Amino acid sequence: MSFLLPEDIIVWMSGIIFVLGLVTFLIGIIVLLSKIMMNKDIKQITAHTSALARKGITEGVSGLVGNASSLMDVLHQMVKTSAGVGLYLTSIGAIMMAGGYFLIQSNF
């Protein structure tokens, strides 16, 4: 029967915190990279929406213009949100990795 000493528990905790921080950091990087990849598609959708809005203005269709502008606003908010989530996950992951590292360093 083996018992864990308090030092062993701290080592395991700090290792787990570091690994969870690494996973969180990598997920944040993936979210930021997917935002960059998705940016091409969003630009294409925005270009089509702008063309749709211009067509609505020339033909005098006000509802079409309102819907196109709201679609552009939603796309803009979506880009902002994904960047914020990626940045948040990356920073939390870095803080967790630093915490796990300093927890190990303080005990040895």
C-alpha cells in the first residue's frame, strides 16, 4: 500500500495545472487561427452583402438594405467575439502554465 506524501500531491497538482493550462493555451491558439482562416469567407460574404445593399438602394427596396446592413453588423460582431474568446483562452492557459511552473519551483 502506497501513500502519497504532501510533496507528491503538490507535484501532481502542479503537473495537472500545467497540462490543463497547455491544453487551454492550444485551444486558444486554434480559435485564433480558425478566425484567420474564416476571415476569407467573411470577407466574401461581406462583399456579397454590400453588393446586395447597393442593389437594394438603386432599386429602392428599403427592407433589403436594412437586412443587408444587419447581416454585416452580425458578421462584424462574430469576428470580434471569436477573437476575444481566443485571446481569453490563450491568456488563461499561459497563466495556468506559469502557476504550475511556479508551484513546482517553490517546492524544490
